[in-house]
Amino acid sequence: MIRISPSGYGHVEGGCNHDVDGSIEDAGWGWVPDPSPGQWAGISEQTPLRASHGNLQCVARRRCSHCAHFLP
């Protein structure tokens, strides 16, 4: 799953300590539950990733630097 913060960062579960108290939906985050291969690596200003669940207004344009080291 790729979690997307309201500030536009993509995160992977267990990849960093940028967790929220309670549910990510209640905190205003969105997510993509089953990203296709390469979606994580492709997140950028040129190829943003929009949430498909939760807050659908969340769009990842950057990857969390901690999570970026966690996954290829």
C-alpha cells in the first residue's frame, strides 16, 4: 500500500515514522491499496499518484526520503 499525506508525500507502510494517530482516513490521508509495479518509483512532479481510497484529494508528488530508502 502507498499512503499519501495531505502535504503530497507518498509513504509505504513500515518505511518511516511518519505515522498518524488513529486511522489514516480520519487524519485526512489517502492511499492506493494495490499499486502496480513501478508506481512507487515513478512518483514525481511529472507523474503524480492520486489516492484511490480515503481522501481522494491527496496526490503524491514526492516520495518520503525515509521510505525511498526502504523500497526500490
